[in-house]
Amino acid sequence: MKKLFRSFWFNLLVIIGICFALYFAFFASLSLMTKHGDATTVPNLKGKNAAEAIKVLEQQGFKINIDSIFDPTKKALEILDVQPVQGSTVKPGRTIFLLVNKTYAPEVEMPNLVNLSFRSAVLILESNKLVLGDTLFKPDMAKDAVLQQLINGVAIKPGQKVRQGSRIDLVVGSGLSNVSVNVPNLINVPYRDAIKILQENNIFITEVWDGAISDSNTAVVYFQMPTARNEQGYPNTILEGENMDIRIRQQPLEIEAQNENPE
């Protein structure tokens, strides 16, 4: 009986010893498998070229995941963001997420900025990743409103495709000028020449096209308000930035009084 009792306690102790051994062996191997205690620091990669950043991460044993966007203020293939952030302590083999600036700017549709306030226009440019170029001020009653949108000095229409990062110049109204100029006589002047004369005098226009127009280059102005001269025959004047109404048709007038309103 005593032998049996001793044998029971002996076997129990053996089993307990084996369980403890397995317990410590498991956690010791778990620590090895998870590399517990091993750590490294995420390097400072923002602003570096993508190739250089990838080389550094591979040397440190990191896995890499890359995504890209376009930022017109940054260089092509520049690292814009790193996750986990630089200085973070992570385990070897951790995946590092890189956000890289695209090499080629994608296209966007040019927004319509005309008649918007200058501040609103700038915000819309930024949201479309377009860059504000030169700001040109011209006398106009619509103070601080965008009058024209240009790219390389040429007017650009809303909806036209442009590359993100393109420089957009804005012509902005500076309010009415206190400088007056004589109203030019535009009757029978070709439309293109009339526009040039008005632009040189900082006079803005509202234009109406009448009848069939076969060639806009040879179409002429047949009515203007204000007229070049008043009823007494003296020159009329207009402030720079004010508006002038003109009407255009294909054939010139024979002889009509300039200060009469056509039917």
C-alpha cells in the first residue's frame, strides 16, 4: 500500500514537472518567434527620394507598402508621409507605409473662376492642386472679383483639361479708376479692332451679336453706348473700368447717327 501511495505522488510530481517544463519551453519559444525585446526605430524619410528611402528600409529589414498622390509643391518621387511616423519603435520586419509624390501630374478640368472673389478663386485653385501665378489688377467696378483666368498669357475656358501644378494667372478688378478717357468711336470698326481699342483704354464691354454672322473677324460694331459725342457734339468721357455696350453685325452701316438707339 505504501509503495502504491509513493508511486502515486512520484508520478504526480513527474507530471507537474513536465507541465512546468512545457510551460516555460512554450513561452521561451514564443518570445523567440515574436522577437520579444528586439526593436528598431523608424528612420526619418520625409523629403527623401523614394529610391533612397526604400534602400534604407530594406537594409533595416522592413517590409514596404507604397501609395502615391500628387503635390505640386513637392519634387517628383519625394516621400510625403511615413507610417508609422519617424522615431517610432517597431519590431524588425514591420511593414512601413510610404506616401510618394507622383512623377507625372494628373489632369483636371479647369474650374470657372470668373466673377468669383479673389479669395474664393485661390481656395478653388488649391483644392484642384493648381498654382496661383501672377495677379494682375485692372480698373473695374467689380472690385476684388476675378475678371479673367489665364495660362501662359492665354485665356483658359472652364472645363478645359490642365495638368495639376499648372500656374494660373488671374486678372482681378481693382475698383473704378478716377481716370477718365474719351469714349472711342467704334461705329463700323471691325469687332477685333474694337475689342483691342477698349482693352487699351481699360473699358469693359457688354456685347450683343445681331443677325447672321458669317465671319466674326470682319463683323463690325454698329451701335455703342455711351456714344463718342454728346448731343452738343462734344466728346463723351468714361472712367477706366466702366462698362460700355456694343452691338455687332456682319455688314457696316452706311450713314446713321451714332447717338441714336437702333430699333
